[in-house]
Amino acid sequence: MRRRASIGIAVLALSHLVFANASLVFAQAGSTGGTVGKIDKSVSGGGEEVSREPRAKSHPTHRAPVEPRSEARSGSADGTWTVSATPSCLPPWGLTASVSNGVISGGGATGQVSRSGAVRGNAVVLGMKFDFVGHFRGGHASGTLVGPNGCPGQWSATKS
């Protein structure tokens, strides 16, 4: 019986050894020797001449002038907005929020307005959080919202 236990332990130890070494079989190509590419490689990077001259660009780069963020948004969503919301499972509510450089704040609302007019953020009304998305155009904005427990709704806003 004792000999049988010793054989079992030996088989178990060998199986662990085999499985531990099996991962070496899946090593990355080239990591076990052989020659691919440059033969005289060194850790210090020697054997190559490095040119100190800057590379010439293959084609000229033409970029539009970059305007400061506030100028790019002038006449956009920046200003004070009166928002009304009608969630399907709660009474309608409203708030007044401000947009400055595309950042929505005030009245419990936070979020942003992208240069393309996409609106995204959230508002906390009576201790309940509502996530909203939508779009603004000119002095009007509208979209959808989701409140507590997935309560869906609509919102609209006008610029004051």
C-alpha cells in the first residue's frame, strides 16, 4: 500500500512538471533561438549608425488655424437655459442651467455640449438623478432622459 502511495505521488509530481513545462512549447516565435533579421544585435544598441539629420517630411502639412475654445463656441450653446422635463413615471419638473465653453452647470445639472451640438449629462432633481442626451440648434435644445428605476422621459430647453 505504501509503495502504491509513493507511485501515486511520483506520478502526480511528474504531471505537474509536464504541465508546468508545457507553457514553454507555446513561447513566442524566435524566442527559442534562430536568426531573423539583424544578426549582430546588442542590448546597448551598438552596430548601427544613427543619423543626426532630421527626416524630411514626405508631404507638407496644412492645418486650419486653431481658435480658442470660447471663440469657437461664440454664438453657440453658451448662455442661460430654461429646461423642462416630463418623465413618464414622475411629475414634470424644470430647472435653469448655464452653459459656458460647452460645460453645463447649475440647477443641479452637469454635462457638456459638443461642438456639433450633442448634449450629454445628468441632473439631480428632488434627490433623484436623471441622465440626459440630446441636441441643441440655435436657441432650442431637446432630447431624452432616464430617471430612477429606468424611468424614461423627454426634455426640452430654450435659451434665455
